[in-house]
Amino acid sequence: MTSVDEGAWTGLPTAAEGGRISHAVFRAARVHRAAAAMVLRETGLHPGQELLMMHLWDHGPQRQSELIKLLDLDPSTVTRMVQRLEQAGFVCRAPDPADRRAALVRTTEAGEALRAEVAAAWTELEERTVAGLDEDEQRELARLLGVLERNLCRAARQG
């Protein structure tokens, strides 16, 4: 992995000249993930795992198949994520009483205890992410990112 220091990218690569915004989004996403890893380190979670935990905290036990759809990840990736969270003692799996072939994933007491730490980590990540932007700029950035997300979702559906 390259450095996340300022100036790690020295200009736009010539092959990306037609994708200036896409290149900027890629770079921002890469360093945002690295920043997330830093603030989550003390919780014992890796980036992405907290999203699964957040969903369980808000919606209770879920079938693993629902978590796969929600996270929009490969089933094997979610299976590994759940296994690692289970090994860490943050979640457990049990047969779904409505369908014994399916597994329900739920948080454990240790997983529930992480909630405040994750909230604090996300607050810190947000502060780092929007440092130097005023409230209006933050709202506009959120709006524009929403437009990008909708565009990309629409493009993905169209193939």
C-alpha cells in the first residue's frame, strides 16, 4: 500500500485524464478507509465490520443472507467477516427458528459493549474527514456524494 501522506499522488495520471472526479473519489476512499482503520483499531474491529455491527445493533438478529444483501459483498467475504467477529466474541450464530437451514447472526454482550466505542470512532472519523469545511460545505458535500452514489447504483443496475 502506498503512503497516505499528503502528496502521495503527484498529479493526475495521463490515463485518468478523462476521469478526474473518479480518480479523486478513488483516492479519497482509499485514505478514508485507512483513517477508519486507525480510529477503529482500539475497538478490535476492521473497516467494514462496524457496518455489519451497526446493522445488528439497529435491527437485531439477522440471517447471514440478509447481511450479504445489505452489505452488498460476496457471500464468502461476509462469511469470513462473521467468523472473525464470532472468534472475537462480538457476534454468535444460531439456527433460525423459522428455518433451521439458515443461521441468525446476533450480537453478544461484548458486541453490544462496542456500540459506544464505534460511535465515538465514527465521530472522530467524521471530524477528520470534514476538517476545514463549514456546515454549508458539509451539507453540499453530502448532497453531491449522494448524487454520485445514485448515479453509480443506476449504472450498476444497467450493467
